Amino acid sequence: MNIFRLIGDLSHLASIFILLHKIQTTRSCRGISFKTQALYVTVFATRYLDLIFGEFVSVYNVIMKLFFLGSSCYILYLMKMKYKPTNDPSIDTFRLEYLLGPCTVLALIFNFSFTPVEILWSFSIFLEAVAILPQLFMLQRTGEAEAITTHYLAALGAYRALYIPNWIYRYYTEGSWDPIAVLAGLVQTGLYLDFFYIYVTKVLQGQKFELPA
Amino acid sequence: QTPAEHHDEL
């Protein structure tokens, strides 16, 4: 554990609390892509199989993994059951097969060993890299977002961005790096660059998040 | 890196 990873993980935790706070206080999941949230459940469910089939790492590791699994399922429940009328599927139109197909193929080619757990682990890494796309696509379509939604996205993007200095640090202290996680993590962070730019130049200056026409 | 090692990250 190093400071970059710890802050990254805390940022990930914060993003989920911000999202829950947004849904509970506004009693609405307007502006949130159900498809992206469903992809995160898929990501956690396929990656954290190591809780059952892998070796024990640490109490921190187990608690965090259980939290991400539980909270992501709870968000789906809020969107599909409790606040269903506020969820508008007609603007959440990204085609999931464009993400699931390529990630499946990549996972079958690039993995640490050709076993179900490792293939699913690779799949989860590739899928996480692109899971935000339905959300960003929705943002693009509506052209604007509530401030709280942008705080959620910023915290979520910061999480993987902070994993990059963590990997650099680990490379120098441990002498190894994980090409699958690192390359996917770079792509994942890259997808946020446009968003980060508008977030910093507009939302943090107190302006509304609006995409240029 | 062995297959098990990358499971320590989230």
C-alpha cells in the first residue's frame, strides 16, 4: 500500500458516497446512466471472485471489495426499484454489446493464465476501463449535468488516475508491473480527460457544467 | 508477476 493507492481508493469510496447522497437527497437518479452502473456491478462481480477463489490478501482488501460489490448492487436497486420513475432509459442509449464483445475477446487473448478466474479478472479490468462510456455518452446527449453528478464523475475519474503514480511507485519499489491493469488504466483515465478539463475550468469556478455547443 | 499477485489491488 502506498499513498497514491490509498488516496485513489478513498476517492473511489467518496465517489460512491457522493452518488448515493445525490440520489437520496434529490430523491432522483436523473442524469445517472443505469447502463454504466450495471457495468460496474459486472466489473466487481467478475473481478472479486478472488474473494472466494483467491488467497487472502488483507482485511482492508476484503472489506473494500465487499463494500464495492454491495454498494453497486444497492445503487442498481435504487435506480430500478425505489426511484424508478426518475430513471429515463430513453436517453441512456449506448449499445452495451460494443463494450462487452471487445472486452470478452481481449480477456480471452490477454490474461495471466487461461483459467476462468483469470479470464474474468482480465475481462473486469478491460470492462472497467470503458464502463463510464454510457454515462459520458448520456452527458454528451443532454449537454449538461447537475454539479453533484460532476463531483461524482470527478472522484471516480481521480481514482484510476491516482492508480497510475501507484503503478510507477510499485514498479520502482517492487520491480514489476502489470501490463493488463496499467494499459487499461491509462485508457480509463484518458477517457476522462475531456470531462476533467470542463470540470476544472467550469464547475470548480462555480459555473454550470455545460458542454460547448 | 504470478497470476495471484495482481489481486491485491481493487
